[in-house]
Amino acid sequence: MQYDVFISYSRKDTPVAEAICAALSDAGMSFFIDKEGISGGENFPEVLASTIDSSRIFLLLASENAYKSKFTKAEILYAFNHLRSGCIVPYIVDKSTMPADLEFLLGNVNWIDKGKCPPQQLPAELRKVLDRPDTGTIGGRKVRSKWPLRILLGVVALAICALAAILLFQQDNKSTALQDHRRYEQFIAAADSLVSAAAGLSARPNTVETTSEQIADLKSAVTALSSADSVKAIHASDEHLALFNVNTDAARRKINARLDSMHCAWAEYARESYNLYKMTGNESEKQNAQECLAHALSIKDDDSLDDLKLKLSK
């Protein structure tokens, strides 16, 4: 099903989200909002990813609560890499400062301030976005418009500007490369920041929240590195490739090795807790085994855990 609007928000901002839902309903606009939460310790369920893909607008309720939510950050990164930037709309809910990595990702999109545009007026602004669906880039990559008229106008414009383009090509190409290089480095800096945040969480006691956040940070770091690679791919065949020389493969292998290690550890904790449950009949051990299994499977699927999952479901 296709939606007009996907609403990304923190559960702590539910009153604002509900006001927006009411306004969208009154305006006859379809929308998706996850009111049930994310189960099983999963930080980025496939259902949310496919729903973002099938939505025409990604509406972020930008607030201090959202900035602290690892799930919201994962949704933003996914939307940035799969939707046109013109269809990503941050709705500024409070006066808090947006983190630098998010401000970088959202720096070229249209922000709407709740103070100037209350929820009941928001549908009118979003309809303006729906009227220009091919605006912007995807993941920082320039994409060709699908509208035939725009293609025709582009061909005419290229014909008119051909002589000037020949003279300015080298200069523009270098300028674009330098801009992409800054974006490339910021993606890598964001990945480093997320890895550092995960390392800080690993030093704290293991709880459902800290473990889920640590996993989310590491997986978001992998996504950021993939975004950096997408920027690099634009210049893979030109003379500016040397600007993009960070070994993202090595960084990605290191992160994935950490995730694999965490997966194995949580899977083993789950087996040990289940064995204790079978020996003692203590329900708390069964609950602990279920939580550990959820952590392991939130990192990656593992067929070897199917039997344990079945036993714990009884």
C-alpha cells in the first residue's frame, strides 16, 4: 500500500503526532505511523523500511526526543538513501539543537517550524511537496527526472548551454568533487561517532536499552559507511577518485566483526539461560533467555537458533 506520508517520531512526542494524524485525516491524506513500537529488540524492522519506500513523503517530527532515539535515526538514514531529498520534511517541534550528523543529512531539505505552521496547517504545506515529487537527490546522488516534459526541457537547456558547458565543465566537475568530498568525510565522521557511542555503551551494564542502542549505533554506522561509498561511486571513473581514499571496507569489517561477536555472545547467553530454566524451572531464566535471543536475532538472522526459538515460544 502506498501512503502520502510516513511519520517518524519519538513516542514521547505522541501528542504532537496525534494532532498531525488528525489534521492529515481531515485533509484526506493517507499516512503511516507506528503506534505499536518495535518488538523483539529489532532496531530497523523490514516492515518499516518497505513502508518508507512506499511513502511519498517522509515526515520527521524533529525534537530533542527524536534526536536521542536510535530507531528514529535509523529511519532517517534509510529515508535519506532511498527517497528524494525533496520528499523528506523535518517538522521542527521544539527549540532543541539538531545534532551535527543529522543537520548535515537534512541540510538541503525544506524544514517546517511548528511555531510558524501548527499541525492543522501542515497538510497544506505537505501538498506542495506532493505537487513536486521529483525534486532533489537520493542519498546525495543526482537522479534523472521521470517526467517526460522535464526530460525534454533538460535536452533543450543542454543544447542552448552546450558551448558554455564545454568551457566550464572542468571547473564545475572539480567543484562538485570537492562538495562530494566534504559530504563523504562527514558520512565517515558520523560512522566514527556512532562506533564511539557504541563503545561507550558497551562499558555500561548490559540492559535491554543499552544493548539495543549499541546494536542500533553499530548498524547505523554501517549504513553511514555505505552512504560514503555511494558518494565515492559517483567519481569512480574520473580524476578526482583520489580524494575518496578512506578504507571503508576495513572499517566495515571491523564493525561487522563486533556485531558478529555480539551475536555469538547473546546466542550463547540465550542457550545457557534456557538450560538453567530446564534444570530449575525458574521462569525468570526463561524470560532472560528470550531477551538474549531477541538481542542475537536483532543483529542478524541465524537458522541455528530456530530450534531454541521454538522451545522458548512454548
